[in-house]
Amino acid sequence: MPEVHPAVTGFEIMLRWLLPVFDTFALYGRPNRLIADSLDQRGLMFAMPKEKRYGYLEILDVSSLIHTNGSQNWSERQWRKELKKLTASRMTTEDSPR
């Protein structure tokens, strides 16, 4: 637990601890600048909806991944990568004019 200082909020204490962790492991665009783009897979806000809609993937999207050749041998990392890629492509098609 971080040390508690008088007159310092819990949020500020969390930021004092969290940002150096982001910098150390080069997460979310740090140490240069946080990536706030919801379309960038490296960003902290990736896949956050711009509208008041919940979620981007439909059941058919996920089932198509399940039925992809070789998907039964994918690791968890590969599944996460493919789901992120599918979410990103779904988001860009949803944002495009109809």
C-alpha cells in the first residue's frame, strides 16, 4: 500500500503510483503521452463506446472466430489479439457513414 500523506487525496496517491508503472512498462503510450484514442488498440480508452450503446461484438462475430480454422489451438494471447482486432474492425465500420 502506498504511504498516506495528510491533505493528499486517494486519487492523487493512486496517480503517483500508477503513472510510474505505466512509464516503466511502456503501457498506454507512456512515458511520452497517454493514448486517448478509442480506436487505438494500445490506448487506455480502446473500445470505449462513443454512443450510449453497450458493446460492439455480436454473437455471430464471436462464433465466426470460433469456427475459424486453427482457432482450437490458439493461446489466450492469440484469442485476445483476434478479439481486439475484430472489435477494432467492427468499431470502424460502425463509425463509417451509411
